[in-house]
Amino acid sequence: MIAKERHNLAYGVAGLLILAFFVWTFNLLFSIQNNWAESNDVTAMDKDVHALFDQWRNLNRPGNDVLENYEVAVQKKALTRYLQEYRQARSLLEFHDKARVDLSEYYRDMDAAALEVETLARRVLDLAEERESLRLAGADAVMISAAETEAATTMARMDQAFQSGLDTIASIDQLLDQRLLDLDGARRAGVGSLYLIIIVALFSSALSLILLRRTSTQGEALRSSSRHLNAIVDNVIDGIVTVDERGNIESLNRTAEKMFGCSSDSVIGRNFRSLLQPESRPLYDPADFEFESGPSSRISEFTGMRSDNSEFSMELEGTRISVEGRPIIIHILRDVSERKRSAKRLQLAATVFENTSEGIMITDRQGSILSTNPAFTAITGFAADEVLGQNPRILQSGLQTRDFYEEMWRSITGTGHWQGEIINRRKNGEAYTQWLNINAVKDGGGQVTHYVGVTFDISELKASERMKDEFIATVSHELRTPLTSIHGSLSLLDSGTAAASPEKSAELIRIARGNSQRLVRLIDDILSIAKIESEKMKFQLRSVNLSELVPGAVEANQEYAKQYGVHIRMEAGEDDARVLADKDRLMQVLTNLLSNAVKHSPADGTIGVSYRRNDGYWRVSVTDNGPGIPESFRGEVFKKFAQADGSDRRKQGGTGLGLSISKAIIDRLGGHIGFDSEPGVRTCFYFDLPVMQQHWSVEAGAERFVTSAGLSAPAE
Amino acid sequence: MTGDDTLHRILYVEDDADIRKIVSMSLEMVGSYTVASCGSCAEALQVVDDFGPELLLLDVMMPDVDGPATLRELRKRTSAENAPAVFITAKVQAGDMAQYRRLGVYDVIVKPFDPMVLPERVGQIWQQYRSGAYDHAG
């Protein structure tokens, strides 16, 4: 930068010098020309002065000549002529205006002298004429002598004046000669300078020619290398845009033109911001780019806008450099939208790979595991690095036959595909059933490059299927058992076998009826659970007073309890205990809890029933002193078809659905159902329902349907 | 034992009281057998030695101790170690049948049964057993 300034200074000084040189040369030539003109003028004037000298000399003659007896009249005429000639010569001097000599004073002296000489000459001539006339008239000598004396005196004065005029002319001549000498000296000096100038000019010209030749060679080289550079800049894959320090575009290469879909002419001079998408314009500041001092220039991402207003992502690199002392910023632009799109696609694929619940395993053609996802680890227990490079055989459980694997590989090599259930083994040794889908991945030429196995753990599904199968078997058994009894007792009655014994007949009738009731109960429960599962159970919500409902339920089940030798004791509670509920469903829940308690109570047992208010809810409890719930079964209590012992079902007469139905109902009423159990001591099943609020005042007959989302307060 | 090929004493174990009653009535009144009907394995073990059953008729699905387990317990008693065992059950899938065979069960009567036909069916099984037993012995 400093070198540049020095350079500029040199140029300035040189320019000034050249200007001064020109002025000086011009001045010199001008002065030489002036000198020349003045010299000529002064030389001419000198000649005129010499002519004047001659004229002046004549002027003295008439006065002197008359003494030699020249005729006065002739002399008078001569004087007049001489005077005329003198005046002419004298006025000629004043025409030499180029001569820069001030002679006005001398002219005045000359004119005064001329006037005096003329006046005195005329007096002398007059006196000569007077003396002549005196002499002719015979005047006395005294008189003649007096005239002669006066004439002599006047002549002397005239000579004196004449002499002063001569002196003045000599002075003028001298002045002019001096001036000529001065001019001559000046001319000599000027011409000397002129020689110098010519020498300098010749030298400069030679130097310039040499320099010019060199510059033009360099210029040619520069132009050639510039063309070369332009070709490169135009053909690089990146867009290149240069801007000034305010961000105004100075140039752009062809790639940049294509990138923005515009021509150089249309954008040069515009601000670089205009090439950006409007929202990202404020983010661009040319001041952000440093001078090229650091090792890395700044790279940032912008959204560019093409001339058709479409947008694209670009990476922008800015480097500030100084060209001829002026900062410019070179922007290198890269259209990264495709890269971003594919990165996004890859990111999406990776996200799916990482987050899907299906285990994914990718192997090479030889079957070595290349990659697995987190779901694979979650299912198999093997971390990715534990199976990398291994064969999927490590997952085999040994529970599949060799034929199974042979069949699988036949399918994969034949159709490129296999899917089905397979039992594998987890890292912890546990065997599990999974659904596996294997596909061969082929390259463009149809060659298998990889195998992809997608799997999901269906052991839970299998377990629930097993549970369902078990349930169907159970239900079928439960339905068959009472039917067997009904059918059997009716057959015996029908055959008359029991006719002889009225007690036996009565017994058979009782069996048939009891089992019919059991069938009805079972069918009711199965329907209930089916409704709950399909979420079609409708609730009619009304204000229900627990002080009426709970004792009512106890009363209704007292008879049933008596069959088991069990007593139900109702504990007193508050009169006003309102909840928002479907009365029939709530009754169903209570009946379930009571019949469970009855079935699990020892003979002569007592069941305690209460309802109490706790904070914002009412808790209804049913407590028995039966064997309680084994620790291992506590998590299963509310699951469908669950009973502590599957084979316990018939003895207890239940379907295994009661508690799951009860839980579903209470959940939908916005409540909570639970239990406490001390095995061998007591078991308490309870449910909590929110205390009915004033603003829930439900008009008689108003119905609210509760969906699976739970209870919503009625609109006011 | 006596040389008499007729079946007399049947030890019957069934947890469902109603079915127990119907089967007992059927076997006693229609088939004229002597039936010791028990509600559980424990009850059966109490009476088996005194009763001396010629045939064991067992339900399969019972709480606590099921049919197969009851059979194993009864086989430990000399009074019941040789009596043919017949399961009376609704569980008659292929897998179940294979399991019964492994347990040494002689035959299976499928529920639901007709109480008027049941005694005859038991009689047939007995006859088959006797002839087979003699064939086997001979």
C-alpha cells in the first residue's frame, strides 16, 4: 500500500515537472520571439535616431549660414523645411513601440530644444534682416552694431540649445545601444536554454521510446495472460463474483451468470444483496470479510435467488484483497442445493434407520454384518460393534431345523427375498420369535451387493396370540362345562332313570338351572369385554349418590354371599356422596368386586364395604380376609382373562374378565381402581371417583357420552 | 383277580360338582357300577386304598392338582398302580392326546358326553382293556 502511494507521488511529481517544463519552454520561446522583435525594432529605431541627428544638424544651419550673407528669405524657407523634416524624423521614433525603452523625457527635452532652436534661429534671421535693412537704409553703425551684437548673442544661445539637443540625441543613441546589448545577451541566454531544452527533450523522447517499448511488451504479455485468466475464471465450477467494499458487483464469471440465470451486464453495479433471497439479504455485509491475512477466508451459507425468483442454497466464501490500493472482495459461490437435498435425503434415511422400531441388519454379499441399527440392538441385545463382521448365524437359536435354513437360502438365492417367522436367540440367551424380511440388494448390473434384513420382535404378539388362544380354549371350556351339565342332567331326567327318586330329579333340575345361569353370566361378560374392546360402550352419566348405590349393591349380593357362607357388612357413610357416573355400570363394578371378594373369602368370612371422602374424590372399598394376591400376580390382576391360577377359574365360577371390565369402566369415569393386599390377612379392592361438583349439575335425562378419552365435564 | 371280567369299581375324580353328580348318577343308575366320586386328588388319595378301583376315570383340568398329576399320585399306590386310566375331558387336541399317551392313559372320553351312553362307553373300554391285557399276558 505504501509502495503504491509512493508510486502515485512519483507520477504526480513527474506530471508537475513536465507541466513546468512545458510552461518554461513556452515562456522561453515567447521571450526569445519578443527579444527578437524588440531587437529589430531597437535597431530600426537606432537608424531613425541617426537620421534625426542629421535632421537636427540641419536645424542649426540657417541661423549660422545667414551670417555668411546668405539671403534671409532663403534661410527662412530652409529653416521651415528643416523644421518640418526634423519633426517628421522625431515623430518616427514614437512608432517603435516594441522597444522597451522609456524615452518620453528625452522626447520632451528634444522638443523643447527644437522649439528654442527654432525661436532663436528665427530671431537671428529677423535680426539679420533688420541689420540688412538698416544697412541699406544707411542707418548708423551703432544701430547696426547693436543689431549685430544682439544677433551674435542670440546665435550663441541658439548654439547652446542646439548643443543640448545634440546631447539628448547622443543619450538616446547610447540608451538604444545599451538596450541592444542587453537584448543580445538575453537572446544568447535564451538560445542556450533552448539548446538545453532540445537536448533534454531528445533524451526524454529516447527514454520514453525505450520505456514505451518495454511497457508495450509487458502489456501484450499482460493482455495475453489476462485472456488466459479470464478463460479459467469463466470455466471454473464455482461462481466468482467480485464486489467493491459496499458490496456493489464489479464482475462475475460465467458460472455465476448461470447460477443466477442472469447476464453480467444486468447485474454489474447492482448490490450483491440483490442476488440473495429477500430474507437473507440483511445477513450479507461486505464488512464481514477480512483482508486476506488469515489462512482461512470466511465461508457462510446464503439462500440465493435466480432471476426467475427461484431459490437455491449456496456456500459463499469471501476474500478481501486490495487491487491498486482499492479493496475488492472476491466471492466464490457454490450451489449446494443438490448437495443439501441429497444430504437431507441421506439424513432422513439415517433418521429412519436410527429411529425405526424395526431392527435392520445389512450384510455384504458373503453375509458378514456391515451395519445394524439401534432397534436391532434393542431386539437382539447385541450392540452394533459386537456383531460387525460377524455372520448372522450368531443369532440362531438352534430351535429351527436345518431344512428351515436351507429353504430360506434357496428362496433368497432364487427370488432375492425371504420372509417369515423365525426363532432367534438374544444375547442374554433368551429365545424369541421375530418376523424377518430378507432382501438382496443388487447393483445396476443385477449383481447382489448386500443383503438387508428387517426384523421385528413378535414375541409379545405371539404371547398375546397365545393368550388369546388360551382364552378361546378357556371360553370354549367354560361354555362347554355348563352345557355338559345341562345336557347331562336333562338326558338323565328325560330317560326316566331318576324318576324313582324325587330328590335326584330335583337335584338334576337344580344343576340344569344353575348351569344355565352360569352360561348367561359368562355370555354377558364376554359381550361386555367385546364392547369395551371395540370402545362402543355407551355411558349415561348422572349424579349418583353412593349412599344409595353402595348399600343397594351390598343388599343385592347378600344372598349370593350367603351361598358361600360369607357375610357382607356395610359401613355407615355420609348421606350426600355424589359422583358423576353411569349408575348401571357402577353397579356392575361393585357387583364384580363383591363377587370376587365372596369367591375368595373363607367360609364364615366377612366382607367390609365402605365409601369415604378423600380430598377431591370418593373412595369405595371392598375388603375381604381371603388368601390375598400372590406377589407374582399383582401386575396381572387387571389384565383380561387373568386369574392367579388359570385352573382356579371353574371353582370360583368366574370368567377372568370381571376386573378388567371394572377397570375399563372406572377409567372411563375419570377414576382410578386399585388394591392393597396382605396375603393371608386381608385384601382390599377400591375405586376412586371425583367428588361431584356443583357446576356439574346435570339435568334429569341429560346424557353424556364418555369416550375412551375419559370424562369431560358437562357444558354449563 | 376274581376271574370275573365285569367292571365293578370306578374311581372318579372331577372338580366340578355338577358334572361329578351327573357322571356318578349315570354310571351308578344307568351302568350299575360302583363309583367312588372325588372332588380332588387329595380326596381320591384318601379313599383309593379302601376302595380298590378297577378303573380310574379322571378329569384333566382341575385346580391345584390336575388330572395327569392326580394319575401320577394314584400310581404310587399299589391299590391303583395297575388299574387302566381313562381321562374324561374336552381337551382333546392332537398335542394333548400325545401327552396322555405318554402318561400311560388307556383311553380318553370326550366331553361333552351323553350320560345315557357313557356307561356303555366305559364298559367297551374295559372289555378292550381286558382282552388286550390277556393278549399282552398271553
